[in-house]
Amino acid sequence: MIATSEIQNLMTSGATVVGTDGDKIGKLGQVFLDDQTGEPQWITVSTGFFGTSESFIPLDQANVSGDQIVVPFDKDKVKGAPRIDADGHLSEAEEDELYTYYGVGGTSAGYGTADYATTGTAGYGTTGTSDLDAAGTVGHDTSGPTTDDAMTRSEERLNVGTERVATGRARLRKYIVSEQQNVTVPVSREEVRLEREPITDANVGDALAGPDLSEEEHEVVLTEERAVVTKETVPVERVRLDKDVVTDTETVNETTRKEQIELEGDASTGTTGTRGI
């Protein structure tokens, strides 16, 4: 069983719930306390697309590992749990249905959510040395039958929790666009050039080798380079969606009520206890 102090720290840090195989099931949602003992008995975990669904998990065999809550179930088992609204209170019938599904034991009791603000009430009254009645209490209750020797002071306290709601969707879409590219390519070409050389002792033999007068033709093939374009498809990058968790704070303003106890009368009295009233 996970202690109340551990749950309080995990709620503050935004814990992750994982199965015994180490696979992530989801984010810790709400914590449900036993109405009778005040101990944490159930948690909800955010599952589904964008964490829009909450599933109940019992804490009977769960334990804490760092900032993770390890439960003896896998993700499919948790996602297949009976759909019960996490509306702030778990009834006995709903609890029995969940215990049957998970195959674990438990006692039927009511369970309510908590945010782990400091809980509990404490009352401190004045004591005297006279007016001991038949019930064994000092003084007597003027508003009704005498109960005990003290008056309990109570107050309202805020239990502030969180809920996860879908605020938007993001998706990746791939489409094709065309763009014009200009690439400069160096090309070469051949051009004809007429060369003349005078008759010299070195070339006179070649000059006199043919007939005295004749008609002849000489031909040279000219070439040039031209730009040739081909296309190929190559991968350039990988793109995927991921999510970051950004933590912020919100201030909740709510009015609470509390009881005050005051002493009336002209008798000389003293007060006992370790807390002011």
C-alpha cells in the first residue's frame, strides 16, 4: 500500500503510472481516499487519445519507484476496466465492480477524491475546576443534552484537484508543391579556325606532292555541350509529432467557513492545549 505522504509528493510532481513490464500506462489523474480511514485506495490514470479518458486502478499491490507508480497490471488491462465517471466519489457498487474486474480483494466502502492539503480538525476548549455533573463532565451543555467535556471546533478546507480535458488537436499533413530552380552549368563548343602557313624548306615537299592544279574539299565536324536535366527523389528529413508537458500555476479563490470559540463570563479561567482557539 502506498502511503499518504508518497501520494501527496507524486500528485505535486505529476507522476506517471507504469505496469510491471515497465510500459507506460498514462499520467496520474485523481486519488480516491477511503471515507472511513482516509487512506488512498484508488487512483485514476489518463488514457485514450490525448488523455481524454480516465481508468480506475486499485492501490492494493502498487508501489512507488522514483516519480512512477508501479501497478501489477498492463495497459490493456487498465484500459479495459469498467467505465466509471471520476466525478469525485466512488460508490460501493462501483468499487465492487472494479474489484471483481481486477480480481483483487477489498472491503466495500465509500471513496472520495482528495488533493492532500493538510486535513483534519482539532478543537481546544477551556477547563475549569467545578460544575462536575452526573455524566462525569465538567460543566453542562446549555444548548442540549450534555455530551462530553469539550467543544469541537471545525472548519472548512479546500480540496483542490485537477482534471485533464482536451483543448485541441494537432496533425501532420504532407502535400506536394512546385518551385522553379535556376542552375548555371558550364558548357563548351567547338569553333572552326583557319590556319595559314608559308612554304618553307620544311614543308615544300608536302606542297609539291600533289598535282599542279586540282580541286579538293576538306571537312571538320564541330561539336558542343548542351545541358541535360534529370530528376531523382531523395529523402531529406523525418518529421513526427510529440508532446511536451508545460507546468503552470493557477490561483483558486473560494470562500470557506470555520467555527470560532470564545469564552464568556467573569470567572477567572485559564486555557490548556497547544493550539489557539
